[in-house]
Amino acid sequence: MDIPTFEREYAAKGFSAVAGVDEVGRGPLAGPVVCAAVIMPLEDEKRVLGVDDSKKLSKRKREKLAEEIKKAALAYCIQEVDEETIDAVNILQATRLGMKRAVESLPLPADMVLTDGNMTLDIKAPQRSIIKGDALVYSIGAASILAKVYRDKLMEERAAEYPEYGFERNAGYGTAEHIAAIKKVGICKIHRRTFVKNFWDGKERP
């Protein structure tokens, strides 16, 4: 999925800056949701080969592609929405907010926006949501890779600060190891309180 078919479709209609947008981290118990927007060049000689849904790629492949995407992109932006905001407005609205920020912070303004899934954003540019877009749309796949590599690195950094939870292995997702640690030592400041209430007894890590 490294041919910009959808992007070329809109380019033929007169759009010159088609952005793909995706998120990583809607499901974890801890850490932010990370959203990325990217505008890729459409010429064959500038394509980044191997772009796909980030979940289908190995860590090494994702990291290599992320660097290639950053070098090739006409513009890209990565945004975090923190745990407090997720708890305050819910994960769906936090994701929409992150995507909106990513699109509106692009150094090259997008004149068409393609989003993964069934997501409507509060933006001025025209937009289209595409189910399984991260596996079907070149620029959305590129955005998913940027967001995934960024968030995984962030959670590896958080693991050094909060070693009990195994964030370097689970990226904040609710693995058995992670849930056992919450029950033993409580939550830390990057946990999403609305996500852990079913098995959290109110204890907080010192």
C-alpha cells in the first residue's frame, strides 16, 4: 500500500495538499493518545516504499520508515493529547482534538484531509473518513507510522520513570503484567483514571 491512489484522485480534482491523519493509543490504560497528519509527495520517484498500517510492521521496519517519511514529506505534524484531557472529555473527543491540532499545525496547510476510521473533525478543510484507511491510504498509513513510532518511544521514556508497569513492553496497554502492577502499587500520574476504575482500588503510586 505505497501508491498514493486516493491522494492522486483528489489531486486530479484540483487539491494540491492532501493530508492523511491517524492516531495511536486510543485503547491503553496509560499515556497520551498521539495523532499525526502528513502530506506526502505524489510523484513515483518520491514514494516511500513499504508504507502500511503501522500495526502490521515490525518495530525496526516502522522506525526505518518513519525516518524516510519525515524526509520525504511535504509537511507533517505530531500531536499528543494527555491523560487528563482524555479523562475530562473521553477518548473519542480527545482523539478528534488531537487530529484537529495535527491538521491545523501542519506547516503546509492541507486543502483536503483523509482520516482513518469514521472520524469527523472540526476543521475548515474538506474531509473524508475511510474505514481501514491506515491499510488502504498511503498518507494515512504514513501518519499511523509516525504516530506509532513517536508514542512507543515516549512510553519507553516513561518506563524509566515508572519501572513497575512495564511500559517499555506494553506501551500502556492493559496486559496482565500491567494490571497486576496497578493492583500492587496503584496508578501513576500518566494513568487514565476513567480506564482503570474497574480494577483500581484508589491507591496511587508514591
